[in-house]
Amino acid sequence: MWTKERLQEIIATKMSDYTLVVVSNRQPYSHVLKSGKVICQRQPGGLVTALNPVLQATQGLWIGVGMSPYDQQVLDASGKVRVPPQGDNGYWLRRLFLSKEDMDGYYYGYSNEGLWPLAHIAYTRPNFIESDWQAYQKVNRMFADAILQEVGDRNAFVWVQDFHLTLVAKYLREANKPNIVTSLFWHIPWPNSEVFRICPQKNEILEGLLAYDMLGFHIRYHCDNFFASVNRELECRIDYERRSVSIQNHETLVRQFPISVDATYISQEVEQPETVERCNHLRDHFNIGDRKIILGIDRIDYTKGIPEKLKALNRFLEKHPEQKGQFSFLQLGQISRIHIPRYKQLNDEINALVEEINWKHSEGTWQPIILDRSYIDQADINALYRMSDVCVVSSLHDGMNLVAKEFVACRPDLNGVLLLSEFTGAARELTDAVVFNPYDTESFADALQMALTMPLEEQERRMRRMREIVFHNNIYRWAGKVLSQLLKFEFQEI
């Protein structure tokens, strides 16, 4: 089984002659002001969990966007800072800083109002604005220039993350740097070719992606959708056996690498006495008492199916009024991108649904839904996974969805039921979850009843099999498989 130690050992023996550069819009650490002091704070998410030990083992470099004045204060003259601040196994973080106009165009505009809805097929119309595209190109070139400055003539693996940076490899190739091998991992779904052709810059996006030496997607279905888009839009050669695309004398490998979590670490953490204390505190904090808990943890995004989840809960209570007062539905989620109109509309819709459903079904002091948008740290989230009876993942379309895998990792007791949308990548692996269609309110409501009444022996049988999968296909296996593929590339003579 892949472990953190095994991954670090392979990196130390196989990659000692190479510089590993991770490139992403999000930075792994931020600097914030707390109690009058500037402190270094690790960012949440599976990507940081996976790549921190990799970069520490290689003494590598991460390039990302700085967000605050405190992020800028701590940099050296070359725009870098050593992270994490404690210990000897640190690595360099190079921060880029964008103007408000560039951030609006590149990130909020082209990335999140264009590519994000295009890829997710959640019935939100993508908006493609020429000025946003110009900003997107500009920022991608800024990232490429930073890579070239940092790498110089050293042999380097440049591992780019996600849809914000599709053009970086194209700009690197234009600089004629054969000492750089590039890979991009696409963390969201790739849409079918009929949807993708909506994009006015579809050819430029595809040509940018095919400048990479390797592309990674979560599941084979997304790889196949990508092949279909390329085949429809470009003059190229697709080798379906080799799983590659060749264009202009350059070959790009296309592979599936399902991302995961550090299941061993998470499972050990929730067995600690501190977790029991947190569980008791959270029950008191949310005034849940001894009722069962149905848990939803989502960023407030229209792809996550939160209104669909609330409507299914309403229908469930209509069909099973005897369940009133027996549970609390705890929906957590921080607001994001609120100044984008679609997100503000979604936030208003969720508020209205919660108010309506709580008014309709409340009895005495009990209300079915507790909605909390405040920041909750990962230790408290893990405690909530550990104490919940049901976890609901209702995404309308998702690349993977790590909430599902985190919930499974947090259940060494083998109790708890995972309700999982069939439109997540995780549903391809976690087939022992209760899989449902979030668009079908009736069957969604029935799935909630099934989950709340499932016998313990059935819960244990399902959870045991899901944990075997999550422990085997862990985050280090994901990183190890990507890096193993990259190591097969031959560097050209400079």
C-alpha cells in the first residue's frame, strides 16, 4: 500500500536530480494577522495534504497567488518564502500578486463564470467575455514567466493544477525549454464534446492542454470526453491504445488518477480522546442533544445540489412525519464568490428554502435544519463526520468529491451511512454507498429514510468495504502514480 513514507522514499531515490515545481492558483500556506502577530496558516483541502510531503521530500517549489498584504510582507527579494516555518523539511513558496482587474477577469470571470459552469453541466449558463479571456491569457503567461525564472537550466517536473492554468505549458514550450517536463491535473469534470464546443476559445484551450506532456483526470469517463472534444475540434492523431494525443510533433499522454485522502492519518486522528471532547462540544454548540445527525458539508456552490438536498428533506418529512424531532439536519458551508450574481442568487434561494422548511415542519423547539456558514476547522469537521449518522453528498456534477472519502475515513467504528450522488467521481469507487439521483426528489427522500433506518450490521458491511477502497486508493497512491508516470519521460539534451 502507498504510504507517506514510501512516497518520500521513492522521491528521494528517483527524483533527487530533478526540481519539482507545483503550480496552482491557490497557495498551500497563507500569512494572516492573529492576535497582533503575522502567522503562517496552512490552507485546507486534499491538494495541500497530498503535495506537502512531496515537496518537502524533494525540497521543491510551489507557485501560487498571494492574497493579502501579510502574504507580501514575509517574502524575500525574489518573491519567495520558506514553508512550513517549523522544521527542516521545508520548501519554497513563490507568490504572484494580481491586480483587482486581473483577478476579476482571470479568476472570477473566465475561470469561474466561463470554464466552471461549462465543465459542470449544472444548468448554469457559462459567460465568456473577451476581456476576461485576455486577463486569463495574461495571468497564465505570468505563471509561465515565474516558472522559467525559477527553473533556469535545471531539469524540472512542472505539475500544474486545474482549469485556471490551461495555457501555461504552451508558453513554456514557446520558450524552447527541453529541460522542463509538464503535467496538468484537471480537478473538475470534463464535459461531453457537445457542451464543450460552446466555448468560443475551445481550440485555444485544447491546444494549450495538448502542450503538456501529460494530462490527468479523475476518472476514465472524463478522459474519454476529452478525447471526443479533441477529435471533434482539432486535426490530430489519437492513439486509443496508448491513451495519447499527437499534434504538431508533440505527444500528450492522457491518464486517469482518482484523487483521495490520507485515510490512515484521518482514521487515527478521530480515535484520539480530543475528538470525543470535540463531538460532545459540537452537540452542545448546535443544541442537537441525543438526536440523530444528517450531515451536509459543502462549499456554497450551485454544483453541490444544496437546494435539491433541502427539497428532498422536505419531501422526506412529508412522507415520514414520524421522523420529526428524531434528527437534526446540519448543513455547513462557507459562502464563496458571492459577488458573482449566480452565487448570490443561490445563497438567497438556500435562505428561503431553509426558512420555509423549518417553518413548515418545526415542532416546539425543534427545527429540522441547522444552517451554519461559519468557518469550521478540519479537526471539528472530522469530529462531525465521526458523530453523524448520515452524510449526504448531493452534487449535481463533481470531479471526485473528497467529502465522501473523508467521511468514510472518519468511521473506524464502521457505523454511519454515506448517501452519494451518482454524478460524483467518488460514486465510481464507493459503490457500497447509498447512491441516488439528486434530481429525483422522490427517490432522494426514500434514500434518506433508508439511511436513517438501516440496521447496524448493514451499515458495518457497507462501511467496511468502502474503507478498504479508501485506504488502498489513498492520497499517496494518487501522487505516486502521477510522479511515476512523469519519471518515465526522457529529458532532452539542452
